[in-house]
Amino acid sequence: MNDPQARLRRIALAAVLLLAPAGVAACGGDDSADTTATTMPDMGGGEFDFGAPGDAAAADRVIEVTAADDFSFTPNTVEVAAGETVTFRVTNRGAIVHEFVLGTEAVQDEHEEEMEEMGDMAMGDEPNAIDLEPGETKELTWSFTASGSLLYGCHEPGHYDAGMHGDLTVSG
């Protein structure tokens, strides 16, 4: 579960991806280059085009979510409004580890690949994701900035493919 070398490789990759744009800019070139932030949903430090981590004290509401060992979330559909800040209070009611990962289908696919590459190493919490040990409750607060369709899912091996995901609609 704790492979220090795999964790170091992941940290090194994150550092390279985060520092590479600065290194390219430092090498000269067109001074009018676009300096807007890039979207890096899988590294935990970038921006997300569907919102940003929010302040729990400023949340408009709390949505209780349960993760279960039958590879389900309750509720399995959630509706929020663009501009709303929501705290997801997620409880793992099962006897095995689960995750709650918030994102677009592309973010979910990317996270699934990352989990496969990591093997049995625990992912750890990220701005849009939390790991939950059996019986544990954690909160993830998110400010939704754009309307659209999102998902929340668990990417422990086999869980997402077994149907452990839910639909989140952000209305405009």
C-alpha cells in the first residue's frame, strides 16, 4: 500500500509538469505569450474549468453522500447551481476503502488511469478528491463556476467499472 518510490515518482512528475511552463517562459521567445493558468486536474494544484475548492464556512449547503461496498453512492444524482458552493460530506459505510472524485468525464478517465499506474498505493486527498477508509467521514467543499454535467466516482480498482459513480448536474 505504501510504495515510497512510486510516490516519489509521482511527486517528481508533478514538479516537472508544474515547473515546465516557467522553464519554457524563462528561455525567452515571444514576450506576448499567454500567461493564463493551465488546467491540470490530476495533479491537485492546477485549476479546474468546472470550479474550484471552496471555503466550507461559506458553503450554501451540505450534501450528505454515502459510499457503500455494493459499489454505489447515495444519492447517485445531485443537482447544484453555477455560482453555488457546496460541501459534500461523504461517509464510507463499507468495510473497504472508497474514494470520492469530483470532475468531468475526462477528469474521471484521467484519474482512473493514474490509479491503475499507482497499483495498490493509496492516492491521498486532492482538491477535487478524497480517500475514505472504512467508517470514515470527510468533507470536500467545491465552488461551481460553470454549468454542465459532471460526475463523482470511486476509482479504487474495479469500483468505477462496477458502477460506483454518480451524476452531478450544474445548472446555469
